[in-house]
Amino acid sequence: MAETSSAFDLLHPKVQRWLWRQGWEALRDLQEAAIPVLLRGEEDAVIAASTASGKTEAAFLPILTRLAEDSGGSVRALYLSPLKALINDQFDRLEQLCEDLDVPVARWHGDVSATQKKKLLAQPAGVLIITPESLEALFVLQGPKVRSLFERLDHVVVDELHAFIGSERGQQLQSLLHRVELAIRRRVPRVALSATLGDLAIACEFLRPGGGLAVRRIVSSGVGQELRVQLRGYRAVPPRLSPARAEAQEASGQPPALEDVVAGDALEISRHLFEKLRGGHHLIFANSRSSVELYADLLRRHCETHGIPNEFWPHHGSLSRDLREETEAAIKDRARPASAVCTTTLELGIDVGAIESVAQIGTPPSVASLRQRLGRSGRQGGAAVLRLYLQEAEIEEQTPPQRRLRANLVESIAAVQLLVAGWCEPPENGALHLSTLMQQILSSVAQHGGARADQLWRALCREGAFSAVDSALFAELLRSLGGNELIRQLHTGEIVLDLAGERLVNHYSFYTAFQTAEEYRLTSGGRSLGTLPISYPLFPGLYLIFGGRRWVVLEVDPERKTVDLQPAQGGRLPGFEGGRGAPVHERVRQEMLGLYRSTAVPPFLDAQARDLLAEGRTHFGRLGLSDRRLLADGGGAVLFCWRSDRVLDTLVVWLSARGLRVAQDGPALLFPNASPFEVRQELAALSAADPPGARELAASVVNKQTEKFHPYLAEPLLALDYASARLDVEGAWSVARDLAAED
């Protein structure tokens, strides 16, 4: 290896010996490029490449080389990861190498014992792998020790960078990284790892706010992977039993079989998945936890019917750690076939070994997500294989125009085409993240036992992650916190926590920047199965499907928030909330419009998908949507903008404030009580005037409390924060202007 690799010679001899023992024949191009940069220990860097391309080693081979002779005095490398499961996975990967080098490696999250945490606090050294939430807890609970804990810190590594950009957690992470540097009074080089980055410039600026241009970009130059795709279309088929008949049968004590209450198209999809995936190792992504439970149960039943051991295991965030680890262990075990039916929990870099293919049920959440999921396939040099399954309802006489276009199918085709073109969604910029800023103010006050307002603004805003917040807005925010008795100002001018603030900060839920739903814990025979957000009544005798198995409720304890279950033959899908969730980008909608106007048929569609696409195009033509965007529907109107969800949301808010009833349905806006002429008049009136301020427009929205600490924001600040994150007034105004100009 040394003869062909200049970077190999730069590594510590113990690192070199470890590589030889692992059987490495050569360093990858990413590692060759990263090693000399990171060994200098001066520059920030973003390392971007596909999944399983050696990004972790690209970062840690040089970092551990730097620490091999001296890894003590404090934590020397801080590794931040978005998931506990990913921390455990990376800990296992690094532990052997670090042991050979005599470099301590520790992990810190809610499942790590207090004894292990005390050991690190007593003798900080080596590598610490941690989540942002646990780092937040360190600031709050170990404030005086933070400086000594990181005093000799040499490197910060952020894994799965794309999972943080543009989110509340991302803003929290940026603030925490800056607070670490404030605590030790010096800059620490940052390294980010990511498999999915649509715009490296945005990623670099996120990693080092205000200094993105100086961040080194290290991108794999490897040849693009071969991609094999099939998109299968399905027409909706109602269940064998109506809901009324199913409930009557359940009430009689004979719960119907799941196959009798599940749509026929879902049964067809499960059969195809079973036929194509049995005997191998695959990931099956669904867009909700309910769908995961449905298909895990159906596939398990197929295994039972064929008399073979179960090969299909569920994996989602509400399952207990034991059940998730059971699934992960099954997939990693090469001695037996196993596939996971999962949500985003297996989208990130948890090592599940070589995966033969990826299946996606339903429209992909985004192009970026599809790219990340696909990166799990073809990890040993082979082709990446993607199977998409799309269900579309039958078109009837009363089907509204927007439902005739087969929009879910067309959006999925658009996502695949953009994926092949190398595009994915950039993060939305401009959000103020006042909810997260409130958390950071309270955390900073707790860390130091008190602070002056000017110190807080300088640390968190002027020089920190919330640079868009000026001193006047920051003062408003402090008054809002004071009005809720979260902080108070002493006669010395110092700000300290008030009683309500003490209670809030001292609760374990404080450390997360995002809102989590109240959930009940599910148990059976004393074993924890996971948690369930309660969206419908639970009572003894109710049947559930959870963890890919069927249960009956024995007891519900509302005080302890527990539900005791026992295995059963019947089952009903749990009422998990959520689904796709991600807003649709304008580029995706424009790609959809191009597909409708084209006659070309993508080669990756099966016969049914081709028929469904042809139907969508036929209705697009009949409705005249190639030349117009506004049309009549019964006594109302439908507007097709082909713009982003953010623009459509803004139009809904704006037009609702003017007294119109309006709602979004996919790519369209619906006006049930207004004619096309009336809608056009309203849009003309909007375009004739200057657009309103986003804050003024947001004031008309009732449900603005969308983030964790929003209940503590005064109404004007809440409107401002909502507007910065959710509204695109300029984009909405341009739609009104363009439509007003049309004949």
C-alpha cells in the first residue's frame, strides 16, 4: 500500500499496522485527499461521498494519527451524530482501532450508564461520540466543567451533516459548536461527513457560519454507480370487508384477518415484495410508521404461509431499542436472509452490511431522501437497485381535476429523473429559529449561573449561530422570556433563571430543540416494546399491530402512561401521526410540469405505471393545463401554480386573510366558493399592490405554534418567526402577478 499511496506514509505506524491487519489493499481516493488536510489540523473541511465510501475512516485515520502519541488532557476529538443508534454503530467501528492506539473512546447518550459518564468527566481524554442533545445537557448540568472537558480539543467531526442543515436541531448544533469554542476561547477545526449534499457551498457555510468560503471541500472522484430502477404502478382496490362489517365482526369477538381489512393494492405490493426480496438482504422504506407496521405484518404472514422463518423485520423510531437492535442484528447476519421495513431510521449511516436493493413504498419524501436511501444499495461495487411502488385511486365521474393527474406517480417519476441528473433539494434559508434561540439563552444562563444581556447577544447572535437576530429583536425576545417568568434580571443587570425557567431547564425534555409528541409505553410480559403516540382511544380488548406482530390490549394505565399487551391473532394498525412530511421543492414541480407536457415514456415504468402516466397526461390535456392554470370545478375553481409548497402555503394564508376559502391539495389550490373570474380578480388585486410584510401576513395565521418553545413567544415574535420559516411572500406575489397578466 505504501508504494502506491503518499497519504499512507503520513499515518502513524500503529494506524498503518491496523490497516494491514484489516486487509486493506489501498486507500480510497477520498481518504488520500483527506489525510494530508486533516493531519495539518488547521482547516475546516466537508467530506462528501456516497454511503459506505469510507468517509468515517477519511476523517479518523488522520485524526487518530494526531492523537496516537498524546490523547489526554481533555476530550481531543468531539464526534457529533444525529442518532443514538448511529453513535453505537460508530463506537463499535472506532473502538478496535482506538484500542490498538491506546486512545480512549467514549459514547454519551441517554442509554449510557452514569458510571461511564462519571469516568469520562473525571478523566476526559480521547474521542467522545455524542448527540447534540447530550452535549446540550453537558452545558446545562456540567457548566463549570465544560472548559476543562474540552480544553485541549483538536477536532470536531459532524456526521450526516445533511440531517442537520436547515432544521431546529441544526441551529442548535451550530450554537453548541460555537459555545464550545467560546468555553475554551479558541477556534477548533470542524470536519463534516455527508452522503447527500445538493449544494456544497451551503454545507460549507452551515459548518462554519460566516466562513464557508474557506472550508475545504473533499469530494470523492469515484466513477458514478450504475442504477437500476423500476417503478410499479397499482390501482386502488378496496378491502374485502367494509369498515362497518369489520367493526361488527371485531365486536362479536372474532377479529377479521388483516387481509380482509387491507386494501387489495397493498396486498399486491406485499406479494411482489415477498416474491422479489425473499432470500436476500434488502431495505423497504415506507412513508409512515403505520405503513411499516402494515407491510412488516403482511410480509411476516407470507413467510408463515410458505412455512419459512420470518425474513422481514420492522424498524422505526417508536419501537424499543431492543426491537430495533433485533432488526439490525438480523440484517447484519449474513448467515440468514433478512430485510427491514423501515422509516427514516435506516436512512442514515447505520452499518447494516451489504444491501442488495432498496424498495420505496409511496412517493419519496424528497430527492435528497431518495438519494440517501438508494446509497444503502450496491455497496460492494455492484449496481444500486431501486424498486418504487405507487398506488393511485381509480378516477370516477366525481373525481376532482387535481386528483385526475396521477400527481403522486408523476412526482415520483420526477424525483427519479432529478436523482439521475444529480440534483437534490437545497435547504431553505432565512428562518430565524427563535424557538431554538430561546432554548440557547436559557441553556447559556444555566451554564454560567447568569449572564448579562449584551454578553448573551454577542455570544449567541452577533458572533454565534443566530446572526440574523439584531440587538433590538433580541431585547424583545428577552422581554418575552421574562413575561413568562422564565428569566429575571437582578439589580446588577445580570439575567438569571426564574422559577418557571428553573423547572423548564431541569426537566429532561429541555435538551431537545424539537417538539416530541406525548406517548404511551407498550409492554408485554414485562418487556418494553416501544412507544405509541395516542391518537385514538385505547381500551382492554382492542387489537393492535406493533413491531410487525399482532397484540390485544390487556390493560391501559393513564397515570403511568403504559399499555400492557399480549400476543393475539387479530390486529389493527396503530394510529401513528405523520407521513411524508417534507415540503415539495419548486424544481420538483417544474419537472412534473415537463413530464405532463412531454410524450416520452421513462423506461423504468412497468406496464401499469405507463398506463397511469398516460391517464394523467390525457387529463392534463383535456383540462387544458398546458396553456392555462386556473379552471372551473363545479361551483368553485382550481389553480395549478406548479410552484413549491412554501409558495402555495403563502398564497393560502394571503388569500384566506382576504376572505377567500382556499386549501392546498398537492400541486393545486382549491377555491370551493369562488369562480375562476373571482379568483383572478383577487389575484389581480394582490399583484396591483405592494406585497405585505411577511410578519403582517403571518399575524392572520391561527396555528403558528409549530416549534417547541413557541408557547413562550409573544404574538408579534411568533408571527415573525413563523413568517421567516414558512412564508415566501415574494414567490406568492409573483404568482399573482403572472396570473393577472395572462389573457
